[in-house]
Amino acid sequence: MSLTVDRIDIQPTHNYGGFRLRPGRPFPFGATLVPGGVNFSVFSSHAVSCTLVLFDKHAPQPMAEIPFPDEFRIGNVFTMVVFDLDYENIEYGFRMDGPFDPRVGHRFDKTKVLLDPYAKSIGGRDVWGQAPNWDDVYWHRARLVPDDFDWEGDRPLEIPIQDAVIYEMHVRGFTQHPSSGVKYRGTYAGVAAKIPYLKSLGVNVVELMPIFEFDEFENSRIHPDTGEQLLNYWGYSTVGFFAPKAAYAASGKFGMQVDELKTLVKSLHANGIEVILDVVFNHTAEGNEMGPTISFRGIDNRTYYMLTPDGYYFNFSGTGNTLNCNNPIVRNMVLDCLRYWAAEYHIDGFRFDLAAILGRDPWGAPLANPPLLETLAFDPILAKCKLIAEAWDAGGLYQVGSFPAYGRWAEWNGKFRDGIRRFLKGDSGMVGDVSQRIQGSPDLYSGGNRDATASINFITAHDGFTLADMVSYNDKHNEANGEGNRDGSNDNDSWNCGWEGPTDDPEINALRKRQMKNALAMLLVSQGIPMIVMGDEVARTQHGNNNAYCHDTDLSWFDWSLVDQNPDLLGFVSRCIAFRKAHPALRNTTHFRNTDYVGSGYPDISWHGVQAWNADWSAESRFIAFLLCGKHARGGTTPDNYIYVALNMHWDAQTVEIPRLPEGMAWHVFANTGAASPEDAWEPGQEPRLEDQRHIFVGPRSVVIFVGR
Amino acid sequence: MNVTINNIGDVTVTLISGELDGSTAPVAQQEVLAVAREAALIVLDLTAVPYMSSAGLRMLLSTYRQVTNTGGKIVLVGVADEIKDTMEVTGFLKFFTLTDTVDQAVTALKG
């Protein structure tokens, strides 16, 4: 290594109680290892002074408190370098002094030790489920971590969004069940061990439910009847936006969760799988004025939270507080956060929980041009990240189809879920709606610089029934949540196929299985981006609980014995995913024009009924079919086979006239959900030729998919 | 933390005893690299290392890179199971050949 001259700004200049100090630098915010010491930087618009509080790791009381000298302050930023710290063995926090005047929005309390909002690693919940010390003066403790990592050339994969197949996963729930057979159950390393499974299924994006540090003991309570300890299992309640949850790491007890999560991302990338993080900027874990003071409330309550004119907390999230996302300071924190995860963890995209809140101004009013959403859409570091909005909130702002997108944001298409579910259960009047959803919802996403890539199509998500429960229950059964079955959505658009819950009746069970295949087939041949929930591919059940947020039990864990019990369903889904990946005609970016613009003799998409070229759009119609002309795939730029899909959600079978193909081509059957496994779907490229090229008998409640070549 | 260095032929056997953390790892690295010539063959005997922190793991990888950059090789001996598990999940294990004894390590280096 060549010799260099030392920096001229790394020597201590001051002393305080045996600690050597020097003026710090405002950037980066948080705590950063510098030569000889640690640079601390924290800002507050309204605090009058700030003290750094240092603990030996795990110690009950601080070992030192060092006021930030006022002569080091830059603007509203308190900053200093502290030398001679054993950075691996300390925890740090802040005391902020300022006014306590809730009516004006100030809740400073210098008796509290506050967590650094920019903490890169947080201790205090190092091992999942380990009972906390409720008397601890400092619950969630910021720690210092090295930020170096050997990525060995890894970078975000930049898979075009139209080619994505998204798998929504709970990190702990994915492998915590003993049947998972992995060494480090319920952890980032556990996910890595299951990469071969994910590859064989064929998904190329995993969307991780919240992995920012959260408190599983938030709102923990014992169920009065069952005695089960209910926890905050899902984690939609952030304690620290820059720190990965320690208890999701096998090495969390050693504080090595940063390296472990980066290693997971690197392994997923090496196997062609992207990582999207589910991020929760709509509220924090501090709740309202009755909740704990962990960080923001004590650092700068008025800046970070949307407050009513008399200082109470607006509650557009339904959880007690609402983060003030369009305040310029908070907006910068959100930007810093996302840039940090994109740059330092190579994250490929973000799904924003209750994203309509991100478009509200500090007093809750919806903005036409929300600065935060615009900033994120145009940021250079985030430029290739997928941005996905759950385009509603708990305050009634429903923006599916109208989310301020700036040509970049995609949306969870709730109308896809609703439309397909209603069609699936046999509702009347649905064929028109379904024809829009299959096409990537041009009724919602055409014009305004948006296209089919704005539509994240899903039938299930963590909110609501699993796929298996959607076909097994008419009603939710959330008694195990201890809220008298009042929680969870009542609008499930589900149908139990003739019996509520588990049954031995073979016909009902066969119908349920077929309905699951119908749902997944429809999802995977639709334009837009498909998302499934972990376990849907093997019929994971939550026994009718459609809001299992508080269950850290086998109710919500992935039971891997289902892989052996339902190989037929798993095989069907894998082949459908493979079919989608084999056919660019299913993965357009632009919407269909419903015309023949390449001169093939066929429009890019055409609609059919039981009679070819004659779709039945009437209210009582429950059959609709479409034909994709292979020469129009990707706007005519990528030749593909012809694809014909018939959706029969009628309780009767239909004899269907198949549209004719060009001379020299023949129809082959890719899938028929009415056929018994393994003939319900074939390996793409090996589909058998249809004997009768003119007519097909489509069974009741069945989907057939043909490929023409 | 102690570092003892012996030679078996042209193989350098470095015995480390004690914890490898933020304060001891830099010292250990300095001593290991001080005797590493070009294309060195190095055995790091970690049998007597009960614990490695993040800094310790980084020291290992950094030492590995510096030795292999000059055409040398490193083999680790006697890594405790718990440390091996931690190295595996944090991405530090895959770079290394691990053996149980110094003899096996010397054989691995010469092979």
C-alpha cells in the first residue's frame, strides 16, 4: 500500500470529562466511523441543546454523557467527533432539550434517551421473542457498524418490471416452521437456504415484508381465551428506518445483521432474484401521545408528525400517528433512507405501505403535486429502482389509477384483486371488468405517461385471505386475534365452494384446487406485473384468518410439508410462471390497441365467446376468451406464438369454438385447469397438439390456455 | 491476544490465541502480514480463538486478499463451530479452506 499524508482534520481539539473531541461534520447524518473516532450528527429544528449519551453494550445505565458543544453546531445540526471509543462495544443515544408545549407541537423531554433516526444498527431486540426489560431506560439502542462489504461486483439486477414475477414473503415466517429443514430458521440466512426452491418455482423478485427494525413486543398481549402471546409479527411499525431487524438475523445476537442481510441480497442476485423492500413511511412505532417516546417525538415532534391545530396526532394510518412526509426535512430523511438501502444494500425496489399518505400535506390535505413522490420519482440513485405504491390509506384516500406517478410509480392494483375474485366466484356482470384487468387495466393506467407496467396485479397479499382460504371461506375468522373478529376486511369477495372451512368432501376439495389454479392462471397471463404470496403455490392456509398480523405461530408460518402434500399445485404454478417467462406477448409494456397494426390479419388482442370472434359481454355472461396475435408481441418488436386463453367461470361446461390460426400453424394445449394433474399444465415448448383444432370442451369453472405455433 | 509464528518448511504457521475484535485484530493482522512474503503459504491456526467480532472477520478477509493478491494462499485451522456458522451467514466463510489440524492445512497448501 502506498503511503499518504494524514488528513489535517482528524486530531482532537477539545476535552470533556476524559473524552477527546473535535468539531464534527454534518454529513453524513447519524454515526460514522472516522480515523480515530466516531462522527455523530443529528438535527432538530426546535431543540435548544443536545447531549450524546453513551452506554457500554447492554449496560443498564449510561457510562458517559457528553453535551454537543454549541460552538460545534452547524445550523440546526448537532455534530462532533468523539475519540477513543470502543466502537464495537458501545451503544449511543441522544438527550434533546427544548420546550414541552404539546398544543404547539413540542414534546421535548430531556429525561428520555432517544434513538438516532439514522441509526444503522439497533440493539435491544437482538433475539426474536426474548422478553424485554421493561424498566430499561433505553429500549432500542443505536449501535455502530462497519459499512464496508465485499459485494464482489454485485449490483442491482435491473430486471425490466414487465418481466418481474413477485413473491411476497415474511422473512421469519418463510422458514420458522420446523418443517423448513433449514439451519437458521426464521432468518435472512434461512431465506438464502431456500433459494433453490425459489428458483425452481421461477419467481424472480422477492418482496420482503418490513425488515426495518421494529418491536415485535409492541402491543403484545395474551389472548384472553387461548392464552397465546400475540406479538407484532408483521412489523408494520418502524422503530429505525436505516437498520435491518436484528432478530431476523441468525447472527443478530452478535450484532452482525447488516452483513447477513447484505449477504442474502448478494446470494439472491447471484441467482437472478431481485429484492424489493416493503417500507412503512406512513407512521412510526411511537403511536400517539400515549405511545412510547423512542426517537422522533423527543427529537422534533412538530417536524416529524402531522399534528392537528391543537397539537394532537393526525391518524391517517390508523395506528396512532402519521409521519409528516411532505415536510421538507422529513422528505429528505425518506430520500436519505431509500438512497441508503439502494446504494448500500443494493436493493432493487420499494413497495410503499399506505402510500396515499405520502401525498398528503402537513395538515393532511391531498396534494396534487406531492414533493416527496416527485423527488423519489426523479432521484438519480433511485432511478432504476422499482417504486410500488399501495395507493390508499386508512383515512379514505383511495388513489388506485390516480396516484401521482410522474411516469415512474407502479401501484398495487386493488381493482385487479376485486375484479378477478368476483369473476372467480361466479358473480354476474364481470366480463367487462375482467377484460380490462387482463389487459393491464388501460381504464386506469392509459395516458398520463403510464402504461401496463403501472399495474401490480395481485389476487392475494399479506392483508386478507391466503389463496387457499379465499376458496375455502366466505367469511373471516379472526377470533384468534382477540378482537372479537371485528378486525380484518369484511369485503373478501371469497367463496367457500360449498362448505365453510375444512371438509372431507372430495368434490369440494377438487373444486377448491381448481379455483386456486384458475386464479393463478388468470394472474399469470395478465398484462402488468403478477404478485403472489408465499405459500399460495402450495395452498398455505391461515384457517380463515384474514388478518394474521399478530401470530408468530404455525398459523402464519410457511408449512413446508405442504410442498409434499400439494406437488400438483406447485407444479402447475411453476409451469405457469415458466410459460409467462417464455412468452413476451404476455409481458407487454404498452396497452393493446385492439387493432391489427402489423398486417398479420389479426388484431393485437381479440375477444371471443363460446363462438369465436363473438364475445358475450352481457351481464349474465361468465365466459370470456381472448386471443393474442404473436406478431404483435411487444408492439410488434418481438415475435411470439399466438396465445388463446378461455376463462369459463360458469358452473356449466361449454363447448367452445376456437378461433382459427394462420395457415400452417396449430393449437397446442399449455394448460387446462379442468384436467387432472399433471396434464393440467405442460412444460412450455412441449405442449401437446390439440386433436380437434376447431372446438374444445371447457369444463365448469375452468381455464384453458393454448399456444399456437 | 497473542500471535506466535513458526515455520514448517516454506509454510508459515501463525497461531493466534485470544479474541479477535476491533482492538486486537489490527495487531494480529500487522504481525501476520509482516512475515508474509510474495506467494506466501500461510496457515492461520484459530483453535485458541473463542470469539471473532465483525472486525475480526474483516481482518481475516482483508488478510486473505492481501496474501492472495501476491499469489499466496491461506488455510484456516480449528475454527470453532459457532464462529464458522457466523462466518457462513455473514458471507465470510466461502473464501476460505478450513481444516481441523495444522497437518491437514499444510497438506492442503502444498496440494
